[in-house]
Amino acid sequence: MEAPTADPLPLESVRVLEIGGGISAAFAARWLAGFGADVVRIDPEPEMLTPDEAVYLLPGKRRVRGASAGDLLTLARAADIIIDDGPPGALAARGLDPARLRAGRPELVIVSITPYGQDGPYAPFPATNITAFAMGGIMSLTGMHQREPLVTGGSQALYLGGLDAAGAAITAYLGALLHGEGDWVDISLQESMAGMLELYGPRGAYEGAVSIRSGNHVRAVWGLYPCADGYAGVCALERQVPALFALLGDPELEEPRFRDPLERPNHDDELQAKLYAWFGERTKAELLELGVRHRVPIGAVVTPLELLENPSLRERGFFDAVETPAGTALVPGRPFLGLPWRPGRLSEPVPAADILAAWSTRP
């Protein structure tokens, strides 16, 4: 794996206070820590993250357990960015009312992540990843239309909210540097998921069209198929269909019922059958090589273990090595090349006084 860079980190000297204890705040703050921010996490009691989530989300952070209300207020006043994923009003309930904090320091950036926002008809409702996923509309697209909708693997709504929060925090902090005014950013998990609907959200809003869940196949030339050692898929736009048909080498695909894009949907089942047979005879590696050689957009569904051995990800230094009591864990790291990244390490909680001493004065 690539060694950490010695170049200056883009968020070096930025102070971030993480409060709440959930996945969303932890993920947002982990990105900021990776880019160099001094992140202090107020550990909840009891811990809300699983041991595996902690290994992924907590490296590179300093952790405080048992902070008093006074300690918390002092840290908040010294921070540049506060990230919170408690319920609406949670900061104010802890003596950290965002309006009052920002009245004293207008440049302060606060990002709050909740299921449905700080106010509105659903704001007080409790939620989980699956309910935020569903309420954001994504579940209307996942699974086969013949059965109930499905939730995707992992805590996608919680992580997506954290991703949006990280972007919002950096953007608002840049604004504070430019014109001296920070912000209190209200991130709704429901809105984050709705933002992933692509054409389906606007289409439903403006055309009144109901999108039918299509499972593994939007259409024959845009779907997943079982192959010799797992699953692979093709996502061919109309301009790429001729190259796909040439790769399949089936003379029937030259007939108008398949060549004509207006006629093809009437024969989609027959075309799917041809693709099922073609994919089923080949391995993922063979399919990927054929796609590159013939300029057809073919991809493979890989397992987590296969991802760890992916040559492209290893070349990019994508994985961070985190030392744990059980050994070294490889976790996803830098999101992209081009900016220096600090892998970080897991640390034990320290008394609040240790952090207060470092944060007592601003540079």
C-alpha cells in the first residue's frame, strides 16, 4: 500500500468537534480527520458503534469520555466546525444552542444530521437506517416489482448523510474563511436519500409517472447476469449497443426487432435470454477483459475479499491499515487521489482536560 504523504494536509489546524455518537457524524468527521483536521470526538456512553464500525470510523480522532457540560461548552467555543447527529434540539439540550454559539462566534460552522431535519412534520419521529432509506424514496427502486421492496446492504442512509455533512462542513468553512460568516447546516437523511433518485424523483414530480422497480434489469442491455464465477453486468447506452451486439456474435441480433431501439423493448425477454446464456459461459475476469477490448461497458460484482485484492485500489493506496487488538484491519481510506490523506490510528479516550489544554487558546 502507498505510504502516507508528507505534503501539508488541506485541513491541517482546523478544529472539529464531533458530538452525537452515531455513524453519520462519525463518517463525516472521519473524512475531515483524513484530510488533516484535529477531530475531537465526545464518546457516548454507552458506545453506539459496533466494534467493526469503530475500527473504520474512529482512526485519526482524539476521543473524550465523561466530559462535563462546562468542558463541552469550552470545546465548542474553541472549535471551527461542530458535527452533530443527535435528535433535533440535542445540542441546545446540552447547553450548546447553535444560535447562541454563532452569535458569539459568527465564523463557527455547525452541521446537524437528523432523519428528517430540525423541524417539520416528521422531525420528532425516531428513525433507523431502513426508515430513512425508505422515506427518501430509494426503496421504491430496489428489488423486483413482484415482491416487497428491499433495503441495500450496509447503513447507506446513515453514511450518505455523513458524506453530505462532510461536504457541507468544508463548504461552509471555506465561506467562513472568505467572508467571516459560518453557518448552521441542517442535513436531513431523508433529503440526502431523495437526492440519489436521479431521474426518478423529478420524473415523478413533474410527469406524475410511477417508476416500477426493475430489480437486476432495467432492460436487457442494462442489467446484471449470473456468470461462471459470480455476477457481472452491462450498462449499454444506445450508442454502445452495436458494439455489444458485435461482441455477442449472434447473427439474429442484426434483425430489425433487435436493432431498432423502438422495436427492441417488445423483444426484451428474448434478448435477455441471449445475454443470460452469453454471460453464463464466461468468468468475471474474461468479461472485464472483453469489455475493455471491445469498448463495451461491462462490470463485475465483486465480493469484499476481492475488493481487498483489487489492483487498481491497491495502486491508489485506497485502503488504510488500522492496528486493532485483533491485528491489522484494512479499511476504505482516501476517497480520491490528488489531496494528501492521513490514515490515522485508533486511540483510547482521554480526559477532557488533555484536550482543553491544547484547545484553550486559538492560534
